[in-house]
Amino acid sequence: MTPVYVQEVADLSVEVERGEGVIVVRLAGDLDKLTAPRFKERLADLPAEGRFDLVVDALGLEFCDSSGLWVLVELQRAVGAHGGGLRLTGVHGVLRRVLDVTGLKAVFDGVLPAQL
């Protein structure tokens, strides 16, 4: 895979790599009320690229609030509407707890915890 871009969005770094039928998005920093709207903008065009699987690597994510979680849920719906899937990997900390407590793990095609 070849990195397409790395974008700093306030306290969030977003790295997108496109591969054969899969797009990997690596997050580092905070996905919250301040960064979620710009993160959503950066990924808005991905579902229109056609059917693919999306992997969001959350290992570098230090914090995720409900705004960030909602963007991930919306992204899952958009990708799924085009026949693709979204998996979360490296899930830990606040994101893991929120997914467990809310039951939103079931929304995604897979949630793999971080191997810390």
C-alpha cells in the first residue's frame, strides 16, 4: 500500500493508504467534537469510490467522544450502502469502553482490540 495523504486536523492526524480493494485509515490523537467534522469531510468521498473494505486503525487514537463515534457509525453506513465494510482495529481506551457500553460494536463489520 502507498500512503495517499497524511492530514493534520487540529489534534488529529489522519493517514490514508489505498490498496487493492482496501483502504486503511490510521488515526492518531483525539477524535472529538473539534476534530470530527473535519475528519468526516476528509473521508466523505471514499464511499463514492465504489465497493471496498475500509479499515480504521485506532491504535494511535488517544481519545474519542460521542461526536467521533458518530462519524465512524456514519462512515460504516455509507461504506455499507456501497457494498463495502468497515472494521476497526487497534481499539483501546475510551473508544473500546464506549463501544462495549453502548453495544455499538455490533454496528461495525469487525472490532479488533489493541494488542497492548
